[in-house]
Amino acid sequence: MEESLSMPELIQTFKSMQKTESEKRKFLASIQGVDLEDGEEEEKAKSFEDVRRKALGIEANGSDVVSLQGQFAQEAGFGIGAGLGYKKE
């Protein structure tokens, strides 16, 4: 009797296969002297400022002018009444 896999089981099986293939690629690359893990750690690492913005409820990236709100605007040397007009719509 043949059993069919449910969708969550299929997804988990697929994720496991991807992880296995990724580990194989990293191993083969390391044998050749290439480190594939450098870029992954940099992407996952957040700066203190990113965490601080998130804690204050600012969803904008640090390179976006929208992130310059409140304390961040004061630290940058401008804000409401200090050279930057602001109107929230």
C-alpha cells in the first residue's frame, strides 16, 4: 500500500534536501580553498543602530531619510525646528 505525503511533510523533506545540498557545496568549496560562509554571517548580522531603530518602531533602513526620526534626527543634528520641516500625513 502506497502512502502519500502531506504538504508539511513534503516541505520539510524539500528543506532537508536543500540543507544537505548546501552542506555538500560548502564542503566541496572548502576543499578548493573557498569559504562560502563569509557572506551569510554578514547578512544575518545587524548593527546596533538597526536594532535600535527596530526597538523604536522605525521600520526604515538606516540609509533611508525616513529613519531619521526622534533621537536619530537629533543625533544627526537636525529635526523639527532645527532645519527640517516635517508633516505626517
